[in-house]
Amino acid sequence: GAVVSQHPSWVICKSGTSVKIECRSLDFQATTMFWYRQFPKQSLMLMATSNEGSKATYEQGVEKDKFLINHASLTLSTLTVTSAHPEDSSFYICSGTSGDETQYFGPGTRLLVL
Amino acid sequence: AQKITQTQPGMFVQEKEAVTLDCTYDTSDPSYGLFWYKQPSSGEMIFLIYQGSYDQQNATEGRYSLNFQKARKSANLVISASQLGDSAMYFCAMSVGYNKLIFGAGTRLAVHP
């Protein structure tokens, strides 16, 4: 199956700093990538959809200036959490699709903001 | 409104037995896709099975089968011959417009030896 990687898998940072998370499709070209957030014991909530070379589309309630998404190539998308605060601590997971409906997920990134 | 409902927060099954995880959905769009993903404690989301709204036959993938009842808007996952490694969270999801996925709340499955 299609493989998606994420880096880093764990990050701990101080409040006010910015954190960048990378999502890579390793064996397919991801025309569309999605970023989700998952709080403990909850389901995945879509944050934004990004298509290669265009601006991301954010879900209602997600601050686009706080969660910067870049999808510069067909194999790489990045999520930058700017000026992170403790309430941003969560599990961030990306997925990619090459055009059919199936989304293939990365292993996720656990963010802890102190 | 588009919605996925998983009414079973937790399920137990004996090893080697079959188990059914329930999922109902709501959408007015005639074209949609239904998915099941497995999330072990490590957090990764593992794709299990897909059913398209126009597919005539129920999807099967190894020990996984999807019991698709369109009139009832249900898409239950059946796991046959459960294994200890099947213990995980299971999420039902629906694709709507531009491949966006809406997830249910999940069901935690525990397989006992």
C-alpha cells in the first residue's frame, strides 16, 4: 500500500515557539494532502486540505494564520504551528491521496507545548 | 448534514471469534465512499476497507468485510477469526466532496485470549 511518513514523531516545545511538521508521500504522488488533529480519546478532526501548488483550504474554526500549511511538491506538505500554546498540544496526523478516494495516513506527530 | 455514527464505545471479543462493529451514516449526496481505519495505540491510521456507494457487492479484504446496507445507511465492519493484534480503535469514515473524510467517534475493540 501507499506509504506516508511524518517527521518528527514527537516534539516538545516552549510556549510561544513555532513548530514545523513534515508529511511526505514515499511511494506515490499525493495530489491532495490533509491535516487532522486528534485530542486524547477523541476522533480525528480535519483541519485543512491542501493541493499541490495552491493555498490550503481550512475548516471552519481553524486559524489559517496559526496553522500554516505549505504543499510545495507532490510528495511533501508541511504544517507549521506558529506561536504554539499549551492548548495546541495534540496529535497531528496527515494523509495523502493520489486521486482516488482512499487516504493514506502518516504515523502522526505528538506535540506537547509547555 | 453529513454524519457518521458509531454507537459502540467499546467491544470485547474472544480470540478466533467474529465481531461486528457498527457504523451508520447520513448524507444526501448520492455519491460517497465509506471507509474503515484501524488505529493501534501507536497512533497510526491503518486503512482496512473501502465501499463505494454505487458498489453492488459488499467489500472484502482478507478477514475484513463490510456489510453495506444502503437503505438502512449502515456500513458495519465484520472481522472474522479475531486475533490479539486486532485490539485497537476502529474508525468508520465517509468521504464527501473533494475527498474530505468525516470520522465517527470510534470503537475500541479488545480481543481476549
